[in-house]
Amino acid sequence: MEKKKYFNSVVHQVKDLEVLADIQQELCFDLEKLKSMFPEKIAKKIKRIILTGCGDSFSAAGAMVPGVRKLSGVQKVNSPDIMDFCRYYDLSKITKGYALDEVLVIAISFSGSADRVVEALTKAKELGTQALLITRNPESKGAKVADMIFDVATPDGCNSPGLRSYYASMVGIVAVAAYIGLCRGIITKERFLEVKHNITSYTKTFMSEFDRIDDMMFAEAVRMKDLTKFEIIGDGNEGYSAQFIEEKFIECGGVYCDHTNSEEFAHISFFFRGPGEFGTVILVNEADPSLGRMKDTIYGCLCQHRPTVVVTDLPKEAFLVVGGRVKDTPDMYNIPDAATDSGLLAGEATVCCIPKAPEQWMSPLVDFIPGSLLAGYQAAVNERKYFAGQYDFRTETWITG
């Protein structure tokens, strides 16, 4: 198969990030814009932050929680599912003992139009907490409800299935967190600007290796062409990157896909029937506290003959199979080295090496890209139009009628 015949809107959006990185940082890390949107006297008070959203926006919220804690200095930060927040979070769960004016509820919605986002912002306002919307549509239904509106102002461009909006939302979340930290005296202005620079630099460093990664993901899409089931595995904030990739597999190809973590893989997913029918993408970084368990997960996938892609900032050698196990990893699954289904006989994972993040919490800004490319190509090589046949990935147009 010739890759250029399967150029698609996912590839287009990823390639656009090289330009968007500069633009989006300038739009979001604008101190005057942040001050006019979020008065300093209000930002200084914040001691509790809740981030939420629907679909991709929920993934963006969860992925950035570690960065929000680090930059804002606020430790009581979490990202509940938006239905949980709207219908199950009571006052004590929202405030965690803080005064209402010390609590900030941030809803993320690129369109600003999701009903549940409106409900979340309305609930926050009625309780008396600060309600902030991160959006690209300051005239939306959500914007009419929010106390504060942070317009990420992403330029027009292809956004199906939602990679540019996902990246912009994450940058917007980071900018707001850094601004809160600046107002609270947690970080300096120099640090604020350093974060801005590091995000741009990291994105561009990743994009300098785009051709290699893109070729690898196309080759994997061809290898996995006939698969209709996929599983994405990630721990910590990479778990939200895994969730985002899951969403792209479903939106693009309409295949079955789930996301899980390394522990739940061992307790649940390892027992799927026909595991070799699952294409698997595993996200793992050197700094992950669960690195050993993640290596064990890779071994488990190889034992099951799953076609497996590992997206990592570690070198390929870190995941070599030696004596039926991933090097330096105990045999958690009790499969003997001589067994016919051993990891050694199953072969090796495809390891997609990505640049190491300047700060660990930044890795989700790019680690979603390889899996998303794979999702786009896997649908394209099967000539599956995206969104259940409603979107032509080549012409980037919606099909009506």
C-alpha cells in the first residue's frame, strides 16, 4: 500500500501542530488577556480546582491535572466525569472544606454548546463557586452561563476528529493554571514564560520526528488492517491520552476499542477470548512509577500474540524480550519460558520512541499523536469514512443526505 493514497484529516491536523504550537501559546499565555478574564484578586483565593468536560474535553482535563497541581500550587485538583459532577457531587465533595469563593470549577468545551457543560457551569454558579469555561466559542450556550470565559481562539482549520481542539484545550488549561500560580506567588513571571516556551519547544521537537513516526504508524495500520478490536493501555495522566486514542479509533473506524491501565489489564483484559484479535497500543514513560508493571503488561500482550505498539520516551532496548520475558521484569503471568505461547516466541513489540518531555506532566501534549495516527490510517486503509460513514477523511467534508 502506498501511504500518500491514505493521507487523511488526522495526519493533516498533526502536521498543522507544528504551526499551531506557536500560535496557540501566544493566544493562551497572554497575561493581559488572562488578567481581564480572571481578576487577580479572585485567582489569588483559589484553593480547590475541579476540571471537567465531555468526550475529548474530559480527556484533556484529566491529562493536565498533574500540570495544574504543579503550576497553580493547588493540590486539591481532580477531574470528575461530567455526569458525576453534575448529578452526584454534593457541596462537601465540591468544596473539600474550602469556602465557596476559593473553589474554581473549570468546564472545557471547544464548541461551548454541550448541554452537560451548561449544566455543570450552572451548578457551579448556583452554589457560589467560580465558574470558568475554556472554549473557542465565546458566544456559546456555555459562555452565557459562565462567570469567566477563556477563549483559546484557535484559528480556523480542519478539526475532525478533534486533534487541534484537544491540543488547544490542553494548552488553555495549562495557561490558566500557570496564571493562578503566578497570582498566588507559587511561580514567577519567568517561570510562567518558561512553561510557555517549553510547550512550544517540546511540540516542535516531537514534530521534527514526525516523518519517522508517521511511517511507522502507517506500517502498523497495514499490519493491523483486518483487526476490528483494539485496546489502549496507559497509567496516570497517560491514561487520559489512552482514552483520547480510544475515542479516535471509534470515531475514525467504528471499531471496538477500550482503554485500561496496567493493573486492570492483568486482572481483566488478559482474559479476553481471542486476544490475538486485539491491536494494542501501550503508553509508557521512563518516569512512570508503574514502569515495571507496564513492562509486565507488554510481556502479557506478547504472550497472547497481540499486535502491540509501545509509545515511549525510552529506547527500544528497554523492551527487549529476553528468556521469554521483557528484560528485568518478573514473570507475573507464570508462563514458563519453554511454553509455546511465551513472549519469546511471540516476538517483539513495535516500539515508537518519542522525545522525552522537559517536564513529565507535559508528555500528554504529544503522546496521543502516534496512536491517533494509527487510528486514522487503520480506518483509511480499510476505506472506512469517519464518524460511521458521515465524514470523508480525504476531502475533509461531511456527507449529508
